[in-house]
Amino acid sequence: MRDVYRPFLERLAEREFLPFALHISGPLLEWLEAHESALLDRVGRLAADGRLELLLSGLYEPILAALPRQDRVEQIHWMRQAIERRFGVSATGLWLTERVWEPELAADLAQAGVRYALVDDRHFLVSGFARERLHTPFWTESDGKPVALFPIDEQLRYLIPFRPPADTVAYLRALRERGAPLAVLADDGEKFGGWPGTKEWVYEHGWLAEFLEAMGALIAAGEIRLTTLATALAEVPSGGLAYLPTASYREMEGWALPPDAATRRSPPCAGLAATPRRHGGRSAARNATTRTGTACSGGCTSRICGARSGSSSRWPKGSCDAASPSASSGSISTAMGSRRSGSIRRRSRRS
């Protein structure tokens, strides 16, 4: 709490880096209610003012695809009730735990009152979509019941917070030049102080302060703007209909295999930086960010394989644990998009 959730949320609010989207799992919500109710009060005020968007999930953070269909709906209903009871707002967007997608989930999500959900851009890439098309919401359906899907931009997931903020600025401006209308960042809150080395990097070495200053400059210049996913869905034209296969992020697809099958998996992008891998219980996050190249096409969204700019002395000294979020984790999201005129608008989730 003191290393991640409180300092991160406080700094975003202090710098008016709003709105953004936030997912708090059911177990974490219960713990915060008992031990950090003042923080929840602050979240509630931001949500009531429309400056923070709360996201659903199953109440106990289950992988929904692993549950019977009726239980999926019930878990989401429980989470909605918990959010309404504690914060007095109604949530319609969903953080899909571990981003494990099954085609039939669309009907269950719609039945549970979910209007939109977050998935990785990998889900679209393995379906044959071109990466350039993935900066917009899509719609899918099952049994005639529709739900919107936001592809999470993996390049942003690997830029933030592991690279200097100038790299994120350059990437957003490149999207603007390309005319991309939207870019979505949704990731684990633990990246901002919970993973080994990130507390020093994000707070003590000044990454977060520099990042907020850099984004603030883009906002002031009219190049980006922040918004909620709900607003993005209303404003950004849909990319069309997408029927996605069973999928998750690349690492999870490997972890889910039997050991022999997992070791037979080919490197995701030969010659390019692979996803952070564990070595002795830790991960080679630094190795995954020091190669040169371009983004791979089959990533856990898409792998960043670019040269890291800035001094290596400012890189986190500890490696970052690549473990998937636990049932008690919180997630932060933010979305970014570009206008036809060429300026980019920053938007929010954030898991």
C-alpha cells in the first residue's frame, strides 16, 4: 500500500493527471475498507466527479473463462454491487482478469451488464488484424449479445514505466503522425513500486515526476487529452466487428502449457527482445529492453524491441518480477488517442 497504491494515486490526483480508469479487485477492496478507508473515500470522490472510472471484474478476481457461465455473470454482479455500495457509481467497463478470452464470454459479459472490456492487442494480432488497425475500439458478439473491446497497446505497457518518458512522448507523436485515433494503456498497478527495483526507479529516481511533467506538456500543447474508456467508446469510431479466438497474453499462453510443450515453444521474435523471463525467481527485464529493432507482431500484446534511450544508470537496478496479478492486485489504465487534425488525445483505464 505505502509503496504502490497510495503514492501512485496521490501523485496522479495532485498533478491533475485525470481522468483515468482504475480496477480494484474484490479482495483488495475488502482489505482497503478495513485498513485504508480514507483512500477509498478519495477514490469515491474522484469517481463521483467523473474524474476516475472504476472497472468491473469477477468479485474474487477469477479467470472468468474457467467458471461455469452462470457463475461468471454472478461474480460480475457481485462486483458491480460492491462498487455501487462503496462508491455510489455504476460501472459498465470490465478488466478481464489475466486477459483470458473465450469467444462465448461476450454473451456472458453482456448479460452481466458489461458494455466494454479490455483485452491485449495480441488477441487481435493472432486473428489476422494488422497492428495499425488496433487504435480504436471494436465490437464482438456471442449469441447475438454484443460487447465492445479495447485493444491494449503493448508498446505502451513496455514503455511505461521502464523507459524514459521521452520515449513515450516520441511514440505518442508517432501515432499522431500516423493518424491513430486512440491508444490504450492498461496494466498492473504493482509496476509502479511493487515490482523489484521499480520503487526506486519510479519515485526516488524521478521517473513518475518526469513522466507527469512530459504528459502535462503534451496536454497543455493540445497534443493529447485524457478521457475515460466510456468517453472513448462514444467518441472514437469503431474498427468494426471482431471475432477473437481463445487467447491471453504471450507469457500466460506459455505458462498454461505442460513443461515439455512450453520448452518447445519458438522464441516469439527471433533476434529481437523477448518478454521478461524469470531467472532464479526474478526476471530479465533489463535484457528485454536493451536490444534494437521494432515491435514484434505476436506479443503479449506486441513486444517492444527498440533501443532504450537515456542513461543506463537511471534504469531500475533490480529486475522486475513478471508474475501475473494476484487476486488482491489493483490495475491502472489509461487510453490515448489522436485527432484527425494530427494531435493525440490521451485517454484512460489502468488497470
